[in-house]
Amino acid sequence: FPSHDRLAKKEKGEESSKNIFLKHGTDKFNGDPNGHTYHKKYEELFKGLRHQKIQLFEMGIGSVKPDGPSNMYVYPNYTPGASHRAWRKYFTHPETQIYGGDIDETICDGKQFFHTNQLDPSSLEKTLEPLGKFDIIIDDGLHTQEAAKIMFDTCYKYLKPGGIYVIEDLEVNWEHPDLEKWSSPNIVTGK
């Protein structure tokens, strides 16, 4: 096995998640001074997994339908799947699997991207069950407490032991009765 010094040197020359997100046009970091800076937390959470064979599922591919729920229509030149393309670049192991789900069936191919209704547990089950267990699950879907709770309650069982479950863009009601359940070291909520 390579020494830790050699690995550290190799990692220093790698492209940062910040640059990868910017290059692929995802809103996880897009250079907007008022935009998200998720790259910081993701670097911290995923650094040890970057070169490992992992399986990742992210809800929300990024529909650009102006009348669709939680869409990316407001971002000029956005192309659906930006985050998924960024994850493919960030996670370097050739056998890593990146999957996504979205309510907009026009951007789903049934192989990597699946038509999935985040508000319907049976739809989530139908999507995740055949794919197995995940090292990382990211909820970047509808961005409501109801949707996050349904997805968490349905999908947490598909997370491998020690896996990471992330909920993006959630406006948290700190009085919510399930908040303690959601406050695990492996669950990150943020805006």
C-alpha cells in the first residue's frame, strides 16, 4: 500500500470539490456570494471516501421545467444532473456508482436516473430496493420538511452502517418532534 505521505501529496494536486461544483454548474457552490457553500462541509464529510468504491444516491437531478416543484429553472444555462456529474468527478474510484431520482420523468433514463416521487414511500422503495445499500444518500429534492421526513423514514434503511445521510436546503422547525431522531452525527442539515 502507498504510504500516507504519498497519498497526501497526490490528494494535494487533486481538484477541490469547490472547483468541481463550479465547473459542473451545480448550486452546491456556484460562485454567487449569496449562494450555497456546501463544498466546505462535503470536503469534510467525504474526504475519506473520495478514492473508495462507493454507492451514492441523490434525490433531485435538477429539473428545469418552470412549472415543476423545486426546479432549477431560475439558474441560466443549468443542465439537469450537474451534481451527479460533479460527484462522478469528485469520487475517483472507477467502480463508484452514482444514482439519482427526480419527480420530473423527462430527465430520468431508468438506468442511472430514476423517476421517483419523494412524497411517496412506495416510489422511493421501488427506486432504491433494486440498487441495494448506499454509502451516501443526499436529499436535494423538494426541500420541505414533509418531503425530507418521508424520504428519511423510507430511505435510511438503505444506508450502509457508518454511511452518511445529508439533507440539503431544509428550513428546519427546531420544535419538530422528530428532530432528535434526525440529529445523528451522520445526518447533516443545512442551508
